[in-house]
Amino acid sequence: MTKIILKLVTIVTQAVVYFLMTTSLHEQFHMIAANNLGVPGHVLFRLSWGFFVYENPQMLTTLQDVIIGLAGGFGVAAVFGILWTIQHWQGHDSENELDTAAIFAIIVIFQFFYAISEGIELWAPWLGVYAQLVGILCGVFIMFKLYGARLAKWIE
């Protein structure tokens, strides 16, 4: 029982740290896209979240808004996708490597769907919420499919 609790605390702690890191990275990718498109703006950060603010939203085209919206999640998915690939393929099924690879897999899939939700919320804000929910559920499902048996084996 102690082993299970320790494993859960470790996974939750790592997940919180990595998800907090993704917030900053996500917003910076919005900023990079905006700068490359010549759209002035800045990022505001709060305790555990942030958001990109357009300086002059009236001069923004729909295409620019979509590209900037997609850039945050796709950028983070790409970075954590590389990290996940490295972690996954070097993994020797040690407890920490499995934890980290599993969390990276969830982040990649969630950020991918989150990017889509930010890109489509111009036309259908309600659909964006569903895309985020699908991202979380798909991320957790795929993580358990990839790592569930090995994590369960380790806990035994």
C-alpha cells in the first residue's frame, strides 16, 4: 500500500511541475507566432496560468488569429513530443522513467487537442471545450495503453 501511495504522489508531483512548465512554454509559443506574423502583443502570467494579449486586436486577420491560437499547443506538443520520444525509447522500465514518459505522453496529446480547441474557438467556442476534454481523455487513455501494464507491474 505504501508503494502505491508513493507512486501516486510521485506521479502527481511530476505532473504538476511539468504542467506548470507547459503554461509558460505554451504562452511563449503564442508570442513567437505573433512576433513572426508582425502582430504586437504580450503575455500575462498569473499564479498557475497565463494568456496572450493582442495590443491591437482590430488589426488582426482571422488567419493570423488562428495561426497564433494553434501555435501554443502545437509548439508545446512538439517540444514534449521530442522529450517523450527520448524518454520512451531510452526507457529501461525503471520507475522514474515510466512516470516521466507517461506524463510526457499525456502532455503531448492534451496540448495537441488544446491547440485545436484554441484554433477553432473563433467559429465554435463550445466545440473548443469538447476538444480540450477529448484531449485529456485521449491523453490518459493512450498513457494507460502504453504504460499502464508496466506501471501496474512495478506497483505489485
